[in-house]
Amino acid sequence: MAKDEGLTEGHIEALHGGAGTDHSPAEAVALDFAERFVTAPEGIDDETFKRLREHFSDPALVELAWAVGSFFLLGRLKLVFELE
């Protein structure tokens, strides 16, 4: 689906921390949080929040979670209703 939206293998690999990525520490922990949020929310533990709080304030964490949840929901709605 990502490729259908115009992402290349390089883009997809970069999201997973593949070779040649240059994510900042804040971006890396935010991407880890987003992946856990979507695939295994039970894996968001105290250690995850400790790492997040090294880079983000509590209001920023709420905003991050809201953004991840919103995009996840929009993606699911797109799939369920077969939207373009």
C-alpha cells in the first residue's frame, strides 16, 4: 500500500531504521513509539516513556499520540471503505 502511495523501498527502509538513515534521536524514539502504538500497544512501557521524555514534553507526547492515532484511524477507514 505504501508503494501505491508513492513511497520507494528506500523510504520504507528508512522508516524502519535501515541503512543510510539519519534520524535524530527524537525522531527514532517517536518512530519506535508510533510502530508500537499501531502494532503492539502493550509494548509501550515505562522504559518507552522514559526515552520519549528525554526529547518530548508531556503536551508534546499527547500531540504525538494524537497524531499517530489519527493517521492510524484514517488509514483503517480508507481500507474499510476502499477510499482512494
